[in-house]
Amino acid sequence: MPAGPPSAKLVAPVGPGAAPDPVSDPKRLAEIDRLGLLEADVEALLQPIVDEAASRLGAPVAVLSVVTTTRQHFAAQHGLTGWMAQEKGTPVEWSFCVHTVRRGAPLAIEDATLQPIVSHSPLIDEGVRSYLGVPLVTRSGYALGSLCVIGPDPRRFGDTDIAQLRELVRTAMGELERRAEQAAGQDPEPA
């Protein structure tokens, strides 16, 4: 097991015909800033939503992650311990949530050791085996991160599980939009 976070560099796929990585889109990154997702005070706003996700899905860990070009930042978390909880994140190349962002759609992983897109991730050695993430999508269509539940054992997720997380994502995005509008001195739009 790794003793702490690495200082690895992100290597993005490049080559002829390679599509631009949505994670690097400057407009998406501007939306992260606009919503203040990397600010410390956002945790208090999002913590009840993350706690509710863990409770509703019976998961030991739930995280609301924000995916940047170099790391996934945990804006709020439930059940994490050790260095990941202290660092409030991991390198982006370890992240399962980065795949949720790139897809812009829910991602369910029953057994991470058998899923090629994440089977290389050191998070498996940290006890991550099952994962369900629903992207945090702005009104303008940018996926900023993921509300996810994680477990140490293989688990099959169904439509009801996805629907529960989608409902909580709508709540989170509504709260974040209201907070951003208030910070900008605008009247919040109804949710």
C-alpha cells in the first residue's frame, strides 16, 4: 500500500486524430472557479449531500470530487481515512471520477480489478473495489466532477442507485449555483 500521495505527472493521450481531453477545457476550468469548488468553505455546503449519498446507497465512502487537470479534489467526503482524507484528493491519473467527467454520464464499476479503464489505479491498493459516480454538470453542460460512492467489495449498481445520486447531484448543483449567484450579487434563479 502506498504510504502517501505520489508526485506523479499527468500524461494525456496525444497523437493524430486524438480528441481534446474535456478535462483540460478552459471553459470547464472557469466553471470550477465560478462555482468556488476549490474553496474551503464549500465543504460545509456539500457535506450533508455527501452524507446523504452514503446513507441512501449504504456505502462506507461517498465523495464529491472536483476534477482538475492535475488532481481530483474532494470538496466534501464521508468515510475516508488516512492520507486521502488529509490531502483531500488524489492525483487525477489515479481517479475514477475523471472517467465520469470525460463521459459526462454516470459510471458504474462493479469490480475495479476487472475494469480496464481503472484496473491500473493505485486506489485499488487503497481498498477501492466498487464505484458509482454521477457527474456534476453545470447549466452550460460542463462536467466538473462527480458525486460518487465507493466500496471495498465488488457491488452491482442499478438504475435506482443512479437515480438516487442524480437527485443528490441536482440538489448540489442548485446549492452551488445559488451560492455563486449570491457571491456575484445576483438574485438566485429558482431551482
